[in-house]
Amino acid sequence: MDGEQEARWLAAQGVAVGADLVTAALRQLEFLAAVDRRRWLYEGPLLERAIHRYKTCWLPLLANHTQAAVVDGPLVVPLDCEWIWHCHRLNPVQYIKDCKRLYGRILDNRNVESSIQTDSKHQSEKVWAEQYPKEPFELEYTSSSDNSIYANAGAAENISYDLVAAVKRQSSFFYQVDTPTMHDHRFLEEALARYKGFLYLIKTNQENKMKLFRVPTYDVDVMWHTHQLHPATYCHDMLKLIGRVLEHDDTDDDRSEGKKLDTGFSGTTEQFENAFGARYWKAGAMYRGNLPSPVASNPQMFSSEEDGEFSVDKAESQLAVLETTVIELFLQIVDIKNLPPAIPKENVYIWFTKNQPDMFISDGGRLDISTKKGKSIGASIQCEPTGELILTVLVDRESSSKKPKKIGKVSISLQEFTWSDSRLSFERWIELKPHDGHASSPPISLRVAASSTVPVKAQQVLSMIRTEPFSLKSFLSPNSIKDQKMSCWTRFVYDCNTELIRLQIRDQKAKNGMVVARELVGVTKSSKKPFRLAEFVDNKWSLSNSNLCISNDVKPSKDGSILELKCDNKMIKLYKGRRLEFQRKCCNNHAEEDASAVTAVKFCDEHPYGKAVALLDIKSELIMVNEDWFLLPWIVLSFLFQDINVKDGEKLIGGAIAQKGAISEPDIAAIALSAETVAAAAKCGTCGTACGSNMAGDKVVAAARCKAARCKAVAASGGGGGGGGQTESAGCGSGCGGGCGGGCGGGVAKVVEATKAGGGGGCGSGCGGGCGGGGCGAMAVESSKDDVHAKSGGCGSGCGGGCSAIVIEGSKVGDAKSGGCGSGCGGGCGGGCGGGMVMEGSKAGHVKSGGCGGGCGGGCGGGMVMQSSKAAHVKSGGSKAAHVKSGGCGSGCGGGCGGGCGGGMAMESSTVGHAKSGGCGSGCGGGCGGMAAKSGGCGGGCGGGCGAMLNASS
């Protein structure tokens, strides 16, 4: 703040508010939570009855009490009446008008207490029963909706305000403010100061005869609501401040660009920041998106508030769970000063990184300077509140071939946001530490603004990776397929590659060798030997020492759930798709992807309409768990779901764990629990909309890397996905939300405006195209270096389309030219690969003239290099300076790796030389026609064999 701005802020803090809004705001949030547990008060006949009770019972009783107390102490208001009273008061002009017309004065909330905040309501119940003997004090879900028994019908007709519409407008407000940060006392103290600043702007605009629509952030709105809930105080304070009662317009809900709400918020942001020199955007105070679709319309009732827990034996003690906290950080570079005259400000930008590993970001991202852009821009990031955030100041060179010049850097301690006395935000000038060690005079400084939510426990996110034996004997023998299935392990692994547990189904055999039962066993690093988690008996899985059972033939119920697990005071229901907290907020075009997901929803006294506690996403090979008590049960359930049928043999979830995530191990391999490097699939779970479409006003520019399908960093800049980020002559990115998670027409979709791809990218189409979705016409993802070139990439299409030249994770690829075509259902990696594909840590030079991968789950038309390979030139396949020319065609159902391989393929760390004129792999689950071989033959038929093959590590 400069001197004038500081003077205005001090004047704003002098705005009189005649109530303790911070304490009252906490009570309001508690009340809203109680109403949300009674959603019959949001709509329907019981809402109509509550409105009638409010008009005919509560207001007359309150009028008598405000004239002469009818009870000793505060009068307790029934919860349903309080909810209608709440919504009525949030139109203060209308409420005051109605009260004065009916009762001659404002009916205030002084000496009135909420029913949820007191146990001593005996006197109020007694007075209520005396005046309304046929009317219960509390309205319950099972109550009658008949209004004919009420007295004072005339009183109801005297209030014409549409209270049903008012309730509807307020019914979604609780979702926006139901966060741990909004309940933090420090955050609310800052919110009160910002609310006073908001009122000061309104006063200033009125004095200047400016009619402007000002829009509050949600922290300011909580304070504004709380103030209005004290009607006499609010009236007095507003008359003193602006000479009238300030109206509260909550009728606009269209957040589209250019609409009243959007332009009003942009104008409020600009005025607030110019007036006070402080940022208006604030972490924890912004729009959270639309209310998720409910899974239940009727509440689940429980006899007790105690929240029992499911358990899987004593196995939980064997888990070495990684405990992580997370914050949402909103970061803005407001300005830079003392730049040398030779450095043009428009060429300067900032790159942020962490100085230590982080579960949510690793590569960092770009930030532009707000004063350079002429508008408020920043980044919304999720990260661990540990270590330091490093801000490096870079200057773009005139020549695009030269790397940006580093000027210097500053560091910000993230622990600052965890201190008990932290204000959860700061804005200050920070001097740069020069890159060359020579400080300028005066020193270059950055104006940095940052705000944070309170630290909360991060959800558990684990990848499922199948680890199975692999040998020529097992591969060539059709009879060994069952044995392979029974001997494979599924590992549950954190992003950092730390294994939590691995599971396996195995047979229990009697002494005569006959199989008597199947059991699910687990192994952890600390257990050293397998322990039983579940047993398959009578066509159902029974979890050890638990009352949980899962039938092998699941039948969906009427409410849409596919499985129900009961405890005394809790119930878990499983629903197909992403539900509630896991529901996508970007768009509605992911139905096919979401069909491979299952959400676990907890019902209890606190959450009678359900709370999502876990997600299984087979397509992404991930599980997510929000509550630790459910971690091991969900791991077990997620594993077992792969074999559970819904009807007529149809699987519960479409598709088992993809073979591309499998790791082959020698037959004699023991259960190795040391850290292993795995070929993790490139995952990107959402369209690139995030905050851009969720927050009004200036949009947030993309920040950090989308890590392991979390997609925690938001990419916005207008809301939509990118058609390849910044590309030159890029092709076409189409489908739902282009870019990473959408279609990719050329370029690198990692950090918005941060990366540049070469010319002439191909065409990516389909819903969720690109990495993990539709097609990619030349794409480099995640840690790709600056020298990426993608020329004339081919076309990836179809449902979950293919990849024509794709470089994934940590690669340093030079060029990808003339990639072929990946098509069909599930084409691409794990489907058909039209061009070459380089995965995980590879350093391939060129990928040229890839073949064609087609069919359902089509094979590899070109070549494929997996894991740690270092190919110099990859021509449709091969590894370690391998050359595979004239790659054939992989087709049929399940073709490709694990199916048929038309071209050459080198797996893991093989040192194969050349594979020329690769044969053709076809048929159902077809074999390999020419895998790292010369003039390979043809593998065909059901489970067909191999036309010349060299296995891993050979």
C-alpha cells in the first residue's frame, strides 16, 4: 500500500458494525450445516409447511416476545422457522418493510436463540404448546405437510414476499462456505476487515454518484449475511454509513463471461485493489463450482450419533500410511521494480518451483506480472506446506533459440502459513538474490501477494500396478493363463513409488492337493509374510474378522447403488461413476470415462444424504480415499471389484487393470518390497477448465504440473482447455476441453503459456482427447524439455483414441515426424499406437513413419519403447539404438502388447539390435509377430504364440 491506499484502508476499518460478526458467523455456519442435514426444508411440501409455520406461529410469537418477554431468558426458535426467518432477513429491505407493516417495528434477533445452540428450550416449548396446541415445536421429516390445522391464516396472507424462491437461492450457499478455512477464526477476522473495505467502496461510490454493482467474495459474503441476520443493528449501521438500508441482491446467478455477475466482480476486484493496494482474490474465499448432484433424495436415519467403523482384521496396523497435509495457495506477482533499463519489462516473467519434493507439484509453472498484463492474474496451486517456494525471474531473449536469461530469485517459506498466528496471507516487496552474484543498486524487487487455506489432511491416492511372472514357458503355454492370474500381485503404490501393500488371490489346498477355497492375502514391508484379508465362500467374499461380505453377483438397487455395507450407526453405499466430492466440475462430457469409476458414499447421522469417502478409477488405475479408517477396506474392495459380476457375467466395472501398467518379473522372483521403477501411465483426469469457469472476474493462469492424475493445479485463462497450449501452426485440438485431458492439436499441455511446441502438429479429437483420452497429433507431456519438435504428427481418434507419436514423462525427445494413425475403440497406448511411443525417462532421438494400430484395444502399429530405454533413433520400434523398419500391423481384439504386435517391440531394459519387416500379430489376444527379431513370422489364433521373440532382460 502507498500512503493514500493505507489511509483509505484505515478509514475503512473505522466503519461501525454493531455486532460481533466473527462469533456470529461461526454460529451461522453451524446452523447452515444443521439445515443441510434436513434438506426437506429446501423444497417440497415440508418447506411449504415450514413457511406457513413461520408466518402464522413464529412471527406472532416473536412479536409478543420483543414487546414483553414470554420466557425467562432467550426465546428458542424452532429450526424450520429459523431457516425461513434466515432467508427472509437476507432481503433486509423487504424484511424491514414487512415487519413495520405487520407489527409496526423491526422484529430483531435480540434475546432469541437457535435450537441447535441450546439444550434449555423447555420454557419455549411450553409457551409454544400453550399458543399452538395442535402444532409440534419441531418439524421433522416424518411430520405431516397438512396446513389446514393452523391458526392465524390471515397473517400468512399479509406477507407477499416469495419465500420459496428465497429459500431456493440460499440452499446452495452452504456448499460454497462449508470448508475448514471458513471456520478458522483468523480467516474470519480478515474477512471482517475485508467486509468493512467492501462497505467503504459502496459508500465512496454513493458519494461520487456512481451506480456500480459490487460483488463480494465468499468470505465477505459470510460477513454480510451475518450482519443482515441482526436486522435492527444492520439497519442502524447502514443508515449511519450511507443513509439507507443497503439491499442484498442475490437474484443473479449467471456467471457467464460478460454477464452482470462477471463484470460486477471484475469491477469490484479492480476498484478494491486500486483503492487499498491489497488483493481481492483470496484462497478459500472463491467460488467452488456448482453444487454436486446428490445421490439420495431421502435422508438415511440412524439411532445414534456415534460413528462406528468398519475394520479388516488387525491388518491396519501393518500399513505404513504416508501422512501428508495440503494447502491451496493463491499466488500473484503484483509488480517488479528497479529493472535495469536494458531489460524490457514486457519480456520478464517468473517461474516458480519448490526447493524440495512435493506430492502435488514438481516442475512448477510460469507466472506473469500483473502490472505487465494490466489485470489481476495469478496461480492457484495445491502443495504441501513445507519447504520454500522459489520464484526465479527470467527474461525472454529476442532469439527464440536461446534459453531465457536468469536475473535472480527469491524464496518464500511455506511454513509461514502453518503458524498459529499466521494471517494466512501477505503482500510485500522482496529483494532478488542476483543470479550472477552482483547486486544492482537499487536492488531488483518483486511485489508478491500470497494467500493460503488452512492446512488439511491430504487424501490418500494410490496407483494399482499388476506385477506378474513372465517367462517363455508361461507365455507359450495356453494352460498357464490361469496360473499366471493366480500368481500375480497387485501393488498399491504412492506417487513417490512407495508401496503401501500388495494383494493376491490364491487357492487354499487340502493335503490331497484339492482346492477347498480361495483367499485374498496381503503383504506389507513390515509384515514380511502374507496375511489373510478375505475368503471366498458360498459365492461371496467375506472380509476377515468383519461382518462385511461382497456377493460375486451384485444387483443394483432402486436408488442406483450397486453395493451396500452396513454398520450400527453408519452405512457405505457404492455408486458407479464419480459422485459428490469426486464429481467432475469441468463439463458433462465424461460419461464414458466415468463409467469405469466407483464412488463409496458414507451415510451417518452427520451426513444423512451421503458424503463421498473413496473413489476407484479403473481407467486411471487409481484409488482415492478421504478418510483413513476406510483405506484398507477400500483397497480390498477395489481389488475384489475386478472379478465381481453385475448381471449375466457383465463385470461391475468395465475393464480390468490395464495391462500397460503391468510389470513382468521372473518366475522365481520373491515378493520384492524395495522401491521399483514402474512404467506409470500418463494420466490426466479432467478438462482444462477448473478455476477459469468456477470463479468470476479475471481468470487464473495455469500453474503447476498435473501430477499422477491428481490434476491439482488449475489451468484456466478463460476456462476452456487448450488446443495444444502455445503452438506454431498447430493442428486441431477438439472434443471436450482440448489440451491435456482434452484433444491435443500439436504442442505441450503442461503449463499454460509456458511451453512451445514445433510446427505442424496433427489432430487430436474425441472427448477427453490427448493424454489419457482422445487422440494426439504429436504430443509431449510432463517433464518435456525445450527442444521438443513435433512435425506433421498423425491423427489420434476414436473413443479413448490413439497416439501418433507421443512422448511421456521425463523424456528429451528431439523430433517426431509423420506419425501414423491410432484408431479404434481404446486405441493408442494400451490401444493402437500409430506412431512410435517413448515412455518414462527415455531419450529417443527420432520417431519416423509409424505404422497403424487399429481394432478394439488395438496393438502397436509402429514401435514401442518402454521404461528407461535410451534409443537413438526409433523407426517404428526398438530400444537402445535399435532400428525397426517397416513395422507391421497390430490388430484384432486385445492386439498389441499382451495382444498382437505388428511392428517390433522392445520391453524393459532389453538390448535388442534390429527388427526388420516385423510380422503381424492378430486374433483374439493374439501373440507377437516379430518382437525384436528379423523377418519375424506371424502369431495368430486365440492366445496365439510368437513368431520369434526375445523376452525382457535378455
